[in-house]
Amino acid sequence: MAATGNEGETLLPDIEEEEEAEEMEREMESEDEEGMGVENSDDDDEGDTSEDERENEAEIQRLEEQLSINAFDYNCHVDLIKLLRQEGKLHRLRKARQKMSELFPLTEASQKCHVAVGIKQDVIMIGLIEGEEAEREKLYELFEKAVKDYICPDIWLEYAQYSIGGMGAPGGIDRVRSIFERALTAVGLHMTKGAALWEAYREFEIAILSTLQPPPGGVASPEQQEQQNAQLERIHTLFRRQLAIPLMDMEGTFAEYSDWTDEGVSEVVTQHYKRSLQQLEKRRLHEEALLMAEPPKLAEYQGYIDYEMKEGDPARVQIIFERALAENCLVPDLWAKYTTYLDRQLKIKELVLSCHERAVRNCPWTMGLWKSYILALERHGAEHHIVSDVFEKALNAGFIQATDYVEIWQSYLDYLRRRVDFSKEGSRELEELRAAFTRCLDYLKQDVEERFSESGDLSCTIMQIWARIEALHCKNMQKARELWDNIMTKGNAKYANMWLEYYNLERSYGDAVHCRKALHRAVQCTSDYPEHVCEVLLTFERVEGSLEDWDAAVQKTESRLNRVNEQRVKAAEKEAQLARHEEERAEQRRKTKAEKKAQKKSQKTNRTGDKRKAEDDGEDEWGEETELAHKRHRGEGDVVPAALEEQMETESGLFGRRAPPRKTEPPTTRRNQQAVPETSSMVRKTLDTTLDQHRDSNTVFISNLAFNLEDPEGKLKAVFGSCGNVVEVRPVFAIKGAFRGYCYVQFEDELATQEALKLDRQEVDGRPMFVSPCVDKSKNPDFKVFKYNTSMEKHKIFISGLPFTCTTEKLEELCKEHGTVKAVRLVTNRSGRSKGLAYVEFENEDQASQAVLKMDRTKMENYTLSVAISNPPARKTEVRPAASHVLGTMMPRQLQGTRGKGRTQVSLLPRSLHRQNTPEAKAENGTATKQQHGMTDGQELDTGTKSLSNEDFARMLLKK
């Protein structure tokens, strides 16, 4: 060793000395306990210790075997290192740590394990236990690995302080200065922790200066004086460099420099210091935000990074990225942003490649980072075996989807293709490229399909690229045709775009014979766009073919199109038959509902008794659930005869539901109401129907409004004021007074209603409102508001996979290249955000077909688009269950009052008065009705009613 162990120990920080003392004290205590133990317990302790050691050894072997199977098991590495440290197996510990560091970085900020924090203890432990056998170079290697993974000021500071212990060796002082300079370059700009490194470096240089001073009373020789002046200049330079950088507590450094120097602070240094203070003030807000935020502080770091990138200082951008990554090392997007910045701005080989390597070690599951790493290696001229090793590591990283493997293979194959000199036939690089293509196809077919149940390359993109390379660069059309035959056998023969791609290849590099053969096969096999393929075949024969070829093409296309039309007619007939069946079922449901309604009305007509009638009226209104789909309120502001006023339905503006009248009327009023002639009931029904129809035709239903919308009545009046005269806006509120997000808007005439329906999907307070006609669904149960076609539209295309930031204007601009765009509709959710889907309407079918062929599988902002002719699935008709409040023989009436069931569901009615839930005999309040099972044309057969007197009720109560 260059320096003795005692010298190294005296130069270690105080923390290390404390840790060393504590470790030795614990060892001595354990030895004393073993020596002073009772004789009877010695055997037991030794047995327990040996048993624990055997269990730990067995666990260590198990972990090592598991790592031999899966080297990327992070938790397994951590557990193995903990056990080895616990058992004190230092050599195996060093090997385990080295294997883990090759795959994963050792970070001090990592919360998963304390591996990086424990590196300091390992350095001390190895130095203390091995003594002379542990060379200082091994400790330097450990520190180098630690500072390589992350830019950490604390580790750099400890590294520099430890290197001071070797300053007595030849070149030791220069080595210490070199480490300090590297530390300042790496973390000297760290605003909160960088000052500690500057101070340590300065104290080291001041200590060197003290050794150059002559003894007391002595005179320095010219050589010593020259060394002193050089050392003083180093210290001055360190002060000036530190004061030119914005760091925390700059004022104290400036005051220290003013006291230390005898010549005073120069004007240049003062100007640099003031400029640094200004920069510090600009960044103080970001530093305070980081100080106050909770980990991982990603949003605060993102804002800080954006600010530094706007300022444009590469060194400061780099240090803030490093600070963010120290706390967010598992965020792939942050690594991608950092590596992209280095690739495009700094372009320094060592810095760029080191960052890429750290990125894939932190986030090995992210394919994009591996892809960028391979490109960076090629960009900086790395050797071929290094690129190949990185690619092999990427294959073993364990991506989360099959398409990731396809993309990483594409990147590697692109790299291999760029290495080939195609002017030399049979070159080694060309053979390597072909072997890589073959291996890629086997890998996707075996490994990827076994794991994901799919190859990830449904359109055989890799085989298409290989075929084009063979045709273009190698002039080997035979190999290209073999590849395309293989592509078609993988289920792609039914797609027109695949055949046209093959046809274009033959057209460019093949001959007319194979072009004709490809088009004839395309006409026979294509099922999505046969018309377009037939048109391409006829166009080809017009240009290239003879009369016989033309006749054969016409005959083939006509027969094919006839078969296609027959299939489509059959499909249309089947769809029409399904639609008829659906209509019949809907008609049957309407008839059933009408029969139930007639049955309910007949039961109400047959009821007698004042008290029961009032209770039934209240129960019917409160027991019935109010649906949003009714979209109507009645009885508010209508002028009707006084005798019918209370029997009409009323509206509660607060609760949004119909409630029974709350006031109690005298018996004379009830008798008068019962005495109303039957003609009055007919007048009431006619008047209700007329009023409902008039109000419904002049009213629209507004939904999907924000629940926190302030003054909905005023805002909606302003929105619909341009449509016509607004008579009334009726917002609906919940029981507690909160707005429920829907309301009714009534106009004077139907023309204003039609104008209001045009405002559908218009945004109100950043949320699209839905405007629909006001229809009573109790009378029209199958009414639906869906203004778009649900059948195939050949002039319209359906696009999926769009970026969520895509706008109508961007999509229209993209589609204009393929024809005249008549309309573009983005599909959004209820909050107005895009779902990544859209419909684009073209002028004719040909333009839509061309757009599908040219836009399908294209990229838009790194999103792969899927384009097809619009053919939405048939909308399913919802089958609603029968209402629970239907009375009579259809369902037993529930025992509950006008306010519904009690919370405990306990009946407070005496058992004697319980009605039997049997259809044969049913006792209503005040009547005894006998009903039969039979139904004739929807009407129940009533055998007669008998009124019950007070004596009858008394006998029922006393009956046991």
C-alpha cells in the first residue's frame, strides 16, 4: 500500500471513525457474551448458531440458483447481498455486488434497498478487516463504481476525502487534485450541496500551503517562495471560481475571501459575485419549491428543468437533470428527455453513452431507451460487438408487450443494414444481416408468441422490409417472392393493401408476368376492397396486356364482383331479417306495456273508499321512480277547471319529481270529487294530452351539464336566446339543493325548438351539453335520439388510434391529401375529451377507399392509425324490466306506505290485517275483491265487490 493503514484511518471522516468504533464494540460485546455465558447454555447457543448458519447458507444457495435462472430479479439481488453482509462473507459479497452493479445502478436515493448507502460501510469494513491485504486501488474502484451510477455530491465528497489518505504516495497530491476537479465538474454546480466540495478542496489546498511555510524564524528560499506563490494562486483561483457560480450561502464565502486575502477583492471578482447572486435569486423559487415539496418532487423538477433549458446553459441543464434522476430514477420519460437533450445538444461521446447506459440499467423494461441506446452507439462509432452485446441485453430485459420486441428488432436490423456494402456480393455483413432476419422471425414465432400469444407483427413488417432489401439492393426477386408468399400464408391474403404492396414491389423490381399473377390472386382472395383490386387489374391490362389478357381480366373481375354482390345481398337480407325480428319484439313489448297500463286503469276505476283512494294516489306517485328519460314536467302554469286542479300532476322545482298534494281536504270535498261525472274525466284526459303535446313540442331537454354550474337558468337563457323567445328554463335540483346537471328549456314555438337542437354538443363552461327533444318515454318507450347512421357508409371512413391531442383541423388537413373532405367528427366522452376515434366523410366511395389504403397503419405523433370503411355495429335495444309498481294479478302489492319501506323493513301492521299475497283472494281497503287467474284480451275478470263495514274490521282485529 502507498500509505499505512493508520494513516488512512486518521484521514477518514469522523463519521467513519464512529462507525468503526461502534462495529468493534459490537464485536467485542458479542465475544464477551459468548465467553461469559453459563456452561449449561453454551451447547444450546452453539446449536442455535450453527442451525441459523445452515439456514442462511441454504437460503444463499437458493437465491444464487434463482439468479442463475433470472438475472434481472432485483429483489433477489438485494436479499442475497443482505444475507452475505450478515454472514460476513466479504469475497462473495463483493462478487454479488459486482454482478448486481452490472445490471442495476447503485443509488443512494433508492428506497428498495440500502445497497448504495451500504457502500460506505463496505469500504470501511474491507479496509479494517483485510488491512494490508486490501489495496487502496480496490477501494478506489469501489468509489469509481459508486460515482458512475449517479451524480451524488455526498459520495464525491467522501471519495475526495478518502483519496487524501494516499497523498503521501508518489503523485498522491496530483491524484487528490484530479479527483477534486472531477467532483467539481460533476456536482460543483449543485446549488445546495456543491459548496461543501468547494470548501473541502479549498481547505486541502490551504493545508498544503501550511506545509510550505518556513520554520519560525527561518527565511524561505527562492524555490520555496515560488512554491508558496503558486499555492496562493491556486487558493485565489478556487475562491474566484466558487464566487462565479450561484450557490447557497454565497455571502459567507465572499466574506471569508475578503478576510483571507491581503490584497482585497478585485473589481472583476465582485462583478462575478453580484452576477451570481442575481442568478441565485432567479432560481431561489425553484429551490424553495423543491425544499417544500414531498418526494419524489417530479413536477417541481420538471418546472426547474424547463427553466434551465430555456436559459440554455448546458452545464446547469445537466446538473438539474442529474438531481431529478437521483430521486426519480424509475421514470422512463425523464431518462428519455435527458438522453434526447444530450444527443441533440452536447453530443459528447463519453457523456452521452454513459447516460444511455444508466438509463437502460434503471428502466430496462422500456424499449424506447434501448432503441435510443443502439442509435447512440452507432452514431458515435461504437464497435460492432458492443452494439450486439447491448442488443442481446435488450432482448433479455423483459418488455411488457410483443410490439416492443418487434421495434427493437427493427432498430437492430436497420443498424445491420447500414453496415452492409451492397456493391460487394456475398460480403460478411450481408450474410450477417440475412442471418439476423432469419433469427428475428424465429424469435418472434417462438419466444414472443409463447409469452404473449402473438408475434406482435401482424402485418409482417419485418418480412416486408427484408423482401424490399432483397429486391432493391441484392436484385434477388426470387427471395423476395418467397418472402411475400410466406406473408400471404399468415392470414394477410384477404387484405387489399397487402396485395397492392406486393404488386408495387413487382412493378418496381419484377416483370409484367408476375405483376399479372399477383393481381389475379388478389382479385380471387381479397375480401375487404375487391372493387379497388379489380380496378387496378383492369388498369394494368389497359397499359400492359393483350386482348386475351383483357378478356380474361374482365371475365375474372365480373365473376368475382358478382359473387361479392351476392354475398352482400345475403348479408343485407339477414340484417333486414334481424331488424324485423327486433321490430316485432319491440312491438310486442309496446303491446304488453299498453295492456298492463289498461289493467292498472281498470283497477283504479274499480276501487272504492275515500281513504284508500287518497292513499293509493299518494303511493302511486311516490312509489314510482322518476326517470331522467321522461324529460317533461306538467301542471305548472296550466289553466284548468278548479274541480280537476288537484288531480293533475304537479312539479317540484326543488326536488325534480312529482309529489302528492300535502294539504288535507274535508270529506265534503272528497265526495264532490267522487261525484264528478265521467265526462269530466274525459275532458281532463283531453286537456292533459293537448297541454303535454304542446309543451313537449316546444321544449328541449338539456343534459351533461356540470354539477357546479352557477346560475344555470341565466346561463342557458343566454345560450338559447339566439334560437327564439325562451318562455321558461326549469333546472332540476337534488333533495339537498344541488344542481343535477340537466334541465328543460321551453320556447314559444316549434321553430325555436328546431334551432335549439342545432346547438347539440356546444360547450358550456368547458363541457359539451347534450340537446335532445323532450319526449314522454312512458308513451314512446322506444324513442331514441341518435342522429348518426348505424349501417355501412362507403363514403365515410372510421379512424382509431388517434392521439388524444388531435383536433378536427389537424385530421382534416391530413385527410385532404386523399380527397375532398365533407365532414370530420371526433368522438368524445361526456367531458368533451377525445377518445382517439373519428369519422371522416368524403365526397364519394373511391376517395374513401383510397384514404383507407394509404392511411391505414400510418403514424401520427408516434400513434399508429387504424383506418377502415365506416360500418358501426347495430345498436342494441335495451330491454327494460316491468315496473315494480304494477298492481293486480301481475305482481303482489308491497306493504309499504307513501314514504316507502322503513329502514328496518319491520311491518307495524297487525297480522290479522295482513293481506295474503295470493291472486285468488285479495282484500283491498274497504273492498273484498275476488279475481280469477284467467285474462281475456288483457282485461281481468272481476266477480264483484263487497263493501266492508266497521263491524267487519272489528271482527278482523279480534280474530286470532
